[in-house]
Amino acid sequence: MDTLHIHFSEPVEHITFNEPLRFKRPDSDTVYTAHLREIGHDGSLYIFAVVSTKPDDIEIKPGDPAWIYEDAHVKDAIFNEQRNPDNRRVPLNEKKEPYSVTPYALNNPYNPDAITTDPQVQTFINYIKNLYSAQGAGTAPDNGVIIAVELSGQVRNVRLRGTVSIYDVVKNPIISAMWVRRLITTQVHRSA
């Protein structure tokens, strides 16, 4: 989950605490927290970006009950503060945003001359160089086959993880299930 849309039972005042909720795994006693950054709110609806969780190795999942942390100073419109540690636990639902993923390869089969002559390949090379620079990832490669994934639909910031396999012309594996470095962007996800 990248964002949380929290519908309180009534309008609440501005939440200033960055860990206003507690979460629990339904099949264990593990209680965890999430550092949240407010994206927006309107009356009883709050939208938060999930910055991190504690412990770090836990992920917010659908079905995990969430509740107001009693020390978060969450107040309703007439300033009644939720101080009950046994306040209502509500299981999280997941709503997936529809988008499609189209993978394709540029400069395939590899042609060293296409790097400078094909405008589409050159556009991707420049994009990749800008990503490397923006993320402090060193020098980007300036040749090779570019494997790109184009997203369309209701795409905002999407985190994708995946593997890539490369085969020769008779389908012998050259690279098998190699993890792709994760990039976050609204335009193009790539592995080169």
C-alpha cells in the first residue's frame, strides 16, 4: 500500500501527529506503526502517504486492523479527543487503481548504430541518463538493448518490482529471472 484513505466515523480536526494509527496482523500479536504524511483531507476523509513502517520489515496489508493511537491527539469537530486505547479496530480494504503494463525492447536485436540514429532509442537513452543522475546512481550505460515498461491508465506513483528473462533466437535462456532495479516514476520504468 502506498497510500491510506482513512474514513473516520465523523469529521476530525487537523491531525498533526505523524503516527496517528496503530496496525496489527490479524493472525498474530504483532502491532506495528506507520509514519504517515498527509496528502489531503476533507471532513472525515484523510489521505496519507505511507513513508515507512516500524518495524521496517513489515508491510501494511489488506485485512490488518487499524485504530487511532490514543496518544495521537485525534479530535472530532468539537474537540473531543480519542483517548481510549481500546477504540474500534477496523480492517483495511485494498482498492487497486486500474492501469495496464506494456513491456517492450528497443534496439533489439542489438545494433550499435541505432543508439545514435533511432530517435526513439535516443529519447530513452537520455531519459535513462537523467534517471541515473537524479538518483545519484553513477554513469548510465550509453548502449545496449533497452527493456522498457510503459504504464497507462490511472498512473500516479507506482512501485513495480519484477524480473526479466532474456532468451536467444532458439529460446535458450541467456538471463533467467533477474530482478529489475525498482524505479519510481509516472512515465517509464526501465531496466538496461
